[in-house]
Amino acid sequence: MTDEAWVDWSERWGPSTATRPDTVTVDVHSHLKVPESSDMAMPHLTPEDDPRTLFSSEESKALNHGFHESVDDKFTDPATRIADMDAMGIDLQMLALAPPQYFYTLEEEIATKVAVTQNDRIAAVVDDYPKRFAGVGSLPMRHADRAVAEAQRIHGLGFRAVQIGADVAGIDLDDPSFDPIWSTLADLGIVPILHPAGFTDGARLTEYYLVNVIGMPLSSTVALTRMILGGVFARHQDLRLLVVHGGGYLPFYVARTDHAFRHRPELRHHIDRPPSEYLDQVYFDTTVFAPPMVESLVERYGADHVLMGTDYPFDMGQGDPIAFLGGTNLTGEDLRLVMGQNAVRMFDLDVGRDDATG
């Protein structure tokens, strides 16, 4: 592999080929690293704690290492990030952790300390650039009491979203132990953003980088399906969930799950409506790489349920998001909603763009 590969991955976040729109633009799916939290967590971790790495080939591990070294400033330096946002035509980014920093296997005390460190760093960046960034928190999900307390704390700091994995150290999100967290988030109006960190059973996904290519949306598909069938949305009717990568595979093939609901009693233990009806509480980003897939999400679930995301600054992200959405058949109010107005309303954002009319 030549050095040019790293350059290509880095420069994909360059100037947009599209004209800057006359509406606010919000990227709801971007990642920031907090190196000090990794330093705190690493002495307490084993390789098995990171399924994405565990089920990656040696080739993929080497490539990922080179990639992260080449774009580290994009993950950590707000000034570098803002320059890229300006080039892409992004007014504001939602700042969430890089998923490998969930560290869900940590014991209670260190897990809480790590989450506080991560959230305080994100809050500090937002405080420095309040018109360009909004905070997405992290919670010590395996420890419900601590997660509830941290959710309450960051709500006081102005956070209106938290990022969660598609499982918590192998525990599925429909597990009743998470109910206090869902209740708290719903009561506070904090939106969980579901972002996987690999796939827990990825032995067949090692080659070809399938642990990411297939494993990430598959992980979201399993998590979202289990949340629906496990009654999470039925029990917490005020809970709203944003799922990145277009929601995984379920939004495009939920008819099969509805069919099973009608014919198989196993699916009716916790819900009394077809699974697709619970997707009213679910929102999707646009990191799907094909304009017709965005069009399908809007057609099926409404423009008010689709939000622009990029996955910045990962190599698997959706570069040039304004041009990408310009390649869809969305126009007028639908396009304004997806590009930023949905995010402004959902997360109570103060974008502060003077020339935006939408």
C-alpha cells in the first residue's frame, strides 16, 4: 500500500462541488477522539473488548493504523475540523466519540471516570465554538445508576444527545437493565444516537473488511430489531432514537419482520402492533452512499425523520454531503429539513448562521 492511499482518505473531506445552500446545514454524525480517556481505560482492557479489532484481518489492522495516524488532527483538533466543515458547507457538527472509545467493559468506578472525562472534553470544545458544534454525550451504559446520573449531569451542560453502541459489552439493548436509562433519556428529552462499534460475532467477517462493511449496519439492524421486539419503544413511548448508517438494513426490509409478527408468536411477547409501526420513534441519517436510498427513507418514513450525516472523519464516511443530497430528488422543504432543520428542532440547536433563510 502506497502513501497516496492515506492522502486520498484524508482529502475526501475537501471542498464541496455543490453550491452552498440557503438553509442551515447540520452534520449529526461525526466523531471526536478523547485521547486522555483512552490512556485511562487501556490498563483495564483486553483485545476481546473491541470486536471490531478482534475480528479484523492483519491487513485491515495495518490499514486502520495508518489511516488513524494520517488524520489524527481531524479527530482531535477543532480548528482542522472547522476548516473541513467550511470547505464542505457544514454550519454545525454534532460531536460524538469515536466508537472504539465506548469502553463498555470497564468496571463501575473507572467507567464513570472515563465517561466524565470524555463528556467534559466535548463540552469544552462546544464552549469554545458554540456556533459550530453541539455535544453528543457518552454514558457508562453497563452501570445504569451511573449512566442515569451522567445523563442528568450532561443535560445540565446543554447536551441533547448521547451516543450508544449497538450492544453493551455483548448485552443487547432490549435487556430490562437498561430501562432506567431509556426512561431518563426520554424524560430529559435527550436523543440516543445508536452507532455500532463492530459486530460481536464477527468470525465470518474477518476478511475483506466485512467487520465494518457488513458488520456495522448488521449490528444496528440486530439492535434496532431487538429494541422493537423487546418492547423498548412500547414501554418508553416518548423515547426517540436516531440510528446512523441509514438505520442499518431494517428500514429497507422491515416487511419481513412484519410478516413474521403476523405468523410467529415469538415476536408478539412484548408488542401488540406490527414492528414497522414502532419506527415512528426512530430517525435515520443519510450515510448510505446512494441517493435512491435517501429517497427511500424519505418516502417511507417522512422527510422529518431523515437527518444529514457524514461519519466525519472516518474513511467510511459520506464525503461532500451537500452534493450527495443534491443528487437526490429531494427539493424545497424536504431538502431543508434533511440538511439541517430537523436537527435544529430535534436537538434545540443554535446554529447562528446569519445568511440562512431556511
